[in-house]
Amino acid sequence: EVVDQRNPELLVFNFHVSPRAPLESTITIQGTLDIVLNNTILIDQNNTTETTTFKIRMQDRAGNWSDAVETAEITILK
């Protein structure tokens, strides 16, 4: 789950990550994910730029959510 902090109730992006380990395993997974948001827009169309951060968290097979991490500030250009 990726949440745009400009409007965290509305701008929620959900992704599916295929299993990184065999289904029967209980190993811990670590690594880096690259996420590309192709449809990030300016909320106020009168602006030429806006800044935001994103909060990212993952849900495991059992439905447990990870702690959220927040990105550095990102500038969205028109």
C-alpha cells in the first residue's frame, strides 16, 4: 500500500507483490522494491509543482501489516 500524504484518505495505491518465498516457508524476506506511480497528478491544477511524501507498508499472507515507512519529499511536476 502506497499512500500519498497530500490526501491520505483518497490517494491510496494498492499493489500486489508475488510471493518471494515458497508458500510453506516462514523465512524473513528483506530487500528493495522499486515502485513506479504512472498516474501521479497535481491536486490543484493551477499549480505547476506540488511536493509530497508517501507512506508505504506491506501486508503479509496472514493479513498482518508491516510498519509504515515514509519517503523523502518528492516534487511532482506539471
